[in-house]
Amino acid sequence: MRLDGKTAIVTGGASGFGAGIARRFVREGAQVMVADLNGAAAQTLAQETGARAHEVDVSDDASVAGMTAAAMKAWGRIDILVNNAGITHLPQPMEEVSEAEFDRVLAVNAKSVFLTARHIVPLMKAAGRGAILNVASTAGVSPRPRLNWYNASKGWMITATRAMAVELAPTGIRVNAINPVAGETPLLKSFMGEDTPEMRAKFLSTIPIGRFSTPEDMAAAALYLCSDEASMVTGVALNVDGGRCI
């Protein structure tokens, strides 16, 4: 019960790493909002876990405002925000990525962090406390070829995490990030381009521990960074990557 009495929003919380984080937070005593573009999937997970569901487009200001208002109406405060929602473009030469794909990747992976900060940071400042966790990627530390603009969006997120942390520390708000390596999530096929035994073996060969990351791996790291046990930790981008970035 390391999050007993806490409230938490997890964006992209209906599947993959977000679902793992949401489930673990509920088990640890938090009241959780599973916020996802797929409202039906969010509702299914909420019913399964005892969380609440909210359909949101994290790249849209009005939608993020609505999510924030719904959380405040339900709880009266937001203790934890996990910016987990993310997408990628398919592996291809950087100059062949369309403008629409580029705009969508940056809107979901970067602009969303700006929008949630606009609406939720003032509430955390007023409360004098809060924990924000940005789910970045090892791609922002050690870029993979042919995923150029996805890499760049995650590098942006890591820098944003550090900038937010140093600005918000005096207000009682901590901001950290985790950097997953490729994992068993709906995005895995998009990262690889094709899901074949050969492509999986190629990806796994870059991970010294020899396996993909799991939602449970991310949930354990997220739990620590969002709990009071990490009260002296801010501005960290923690690699949860089986040694890939060594």
C-alpha cells in the first residue's frame, strides 16, 4: 500500500506499459484514472481493477482540460500524473516520414506533456505537492536508426523532464522519467516494422539481459518514483532497459 490515499492519472492507461502502471497503482492503494483515447478499453480495465475511466485525446487542449476537471470533480486533488500516452511512426528513412506522421508523433509524445502541465501543474502548486512521471524511452538516449522523429520526441521528453524538475522543485512537485526498452506492448510491431522471429532476435540482441521489457517492469519503476520513498529524487530519467544503454 505504498500509494495509499493517493490519486493518480495514467494517460495511455488502457494498454501496454500504462495498463501495467495503472494496475500496480490500484494494488498499492491509489485511486486511479485510466485515461486513454480508446474509451472502451479504458472502461474495461477500470471495471477490472476498480479504477475510473476517462476518454481523452492528450494532444487536444480541451480534451486534457476535461480530463483534469473530471479528476478534480471525483477527488478534489491530483497527486500523481503519469504521462504515458505515446505513438511512433514506422521504421523508415527520416526524409520519408510524412509531415502528418511527424506532427502526430510530436503532438502525442511532446505536446501532451505541455498540455497536462498547463492544466495540472497549477493544481499541484496550489496543493504544495505532486509527482509527475514521463514515460520516455531508451530511444531518447541511444537512438535507433530509421525511427528518427520518434527518437527526437523522446529526447525532448527527457529534457522536458529535467527542465520541469528544476523549475518545480521549490513548489514541492517532483518530475521524473523512465526510459523503457522495447517491450511486449501494442507498439512493438511498429518499432520493429514487422513482427517476425528474425526481427525479434535482432532487437533482443541489443538488450544484454536478453528479454523485452514488460508492463510489470515499468510499473515497479513507476511505483518507486511516484511514491514518497523517492521524495529526494527529481529530474531523473531512469533506464529500465536490461542494459541496452550501457
